[in-house]
Amino acid sequence: MELRTYPSRYLEKAVQEFSRLPGIGQKTAFRLVLHMLKQNNGMIENFTAALNELKAHIRICKSCHNLSDADLCSICSNPSRNESVVCVVESFKEVMAIENTMRFNGKYHVLGGLISPMDGVGPGDLNITSLENSISEKNVSEVILALSTTMEGETTGLFLYKRLRNLNISITTL
């Protein structure tokens, strides 16, 4: 059931904005807005401040392209991490998932997506050149391709393998 008329234009506008979020339809957006209406002003102010601070202060790590509070993320700036092993992932979400296992002590490289001709995403749209530069500038001996098993992930993995195979490094996949 899609809501077509709202008793307030402010309610309608809030629902429209929430429904712009990925995976949030009109009904869920409506429930979220009603929940927010029930909260006290302090909670709403904290929520708004957190979003504003996020937008104002979040950065992309200049080395691996992960999310960061500084020019270098906490992983890249950690001297105890193994710089010779680089795990290549699609997005920030995969870095967080792998880090939560506490089993990997190397560095990362976030591609920022996968090759997807159907969506108009080609190799030039991804952080591939910086990966090649990082491999040649640092003492990288192994690159782990931790990409999804979708058609796009397989295509990107094959493309990277062909680009990196002559760099005298070990290339493995998960």
C-alpha cells in the first residue's frame, strides 16, 4: 500500500527524503519518520549533528581509498600491518567485514565498485591505477582479490589479474 496523501506537507517531504535512501521504500520511510516524530528534540539534534559531522569530516584514505577521519586511515597508518599483502575489495563494507574477523593483518585497496558495462562502469571508473602505483611503490608481494562471485566481480577479477600478472607478485583469490 503506497501512501498518496499525507496530513502534513512536512511529513510528506520527510517521507520523500527518507525513501531516497537505498532499500527504503515509502512504507518504511513513513515508519521511520513516525518514529523520529516520537523522539525528543535532543535525540533529533544528535541524529542531525551526527549526519552533518559525517558529511563534513569523513575523508577517503589517500593510500587505500577506505573511509577515514584523516588523510591516512587507521589501517594504512598502523605500522604493525603487513604492507607486503594487499587485499583488493569492492567497497568500504568489505573492509569492515574482513576487519571484523580479526584474521587479516595486511593492507587493503578499495576499488570503489566493480566493472559493469551494463551500468556504464568501466575500468577507468575504478581505483585501479592507484593499485598498480601502490604495488610498484611499496614492497607488495601478494595481492588477494576479495571480490564477489557475481558476473561483475568475476569480470573485475579477471581484468585485474591480466593487469597485474606481470608485476612479479603472487595473485590469489578468496
